[in-house]
Amino acid sequence: MQKIFSEFKNVTILSINPIDMEGKVASDAKSFKLPYTVLVGRDSDVIEKYKITKLPRLVIVKKNGVIAATEKFMKLDPLRAQVKLALK
């Protein structure tokens, strides 16, 4: 994931896990210094706002705010391809 952020400076990637009941995801995100935003919280509107049907999710957001892709898990090459599409 760090490679993607080094390569593409003008993309937003979110990790969404609203079922994190014990705060583990948020704690891990801080301790691992993840280079992307992690949205957590069962009581938030995250699931509805991003139209999430399966968890956890990785969301790529275009510059204009439109969601370009949402995947459960993405390896580096498919992620890079999705980010390139989002930047077009």
C-alpha cells in the first residue's frame, strides 16, 4: 500500500470497517502508521454512505469525489490499475 501512495500522490484511498466493536482496527491503524484513512464504527453512517455490502472494504475515490472502485481485498497490481483508472 505504501508503494501506491508513493506513486500516486493525488488519490484518496479509504479502508472501511464499521464492525470494529473493540477498537482494534483503529488502534492497529495508528500503531502501523497506515498511510490512508481507516473509517470505523458500527454506529456511523459509513456503510450507507459508501454503499458497502461486504466488509472490510477498500475504497478508491476519484478527484471529483466519485467512488472509482470498492473491493474487499486488492493486491498491489490490481490496486495500481484501479488507481490509474480513477485518475483519468
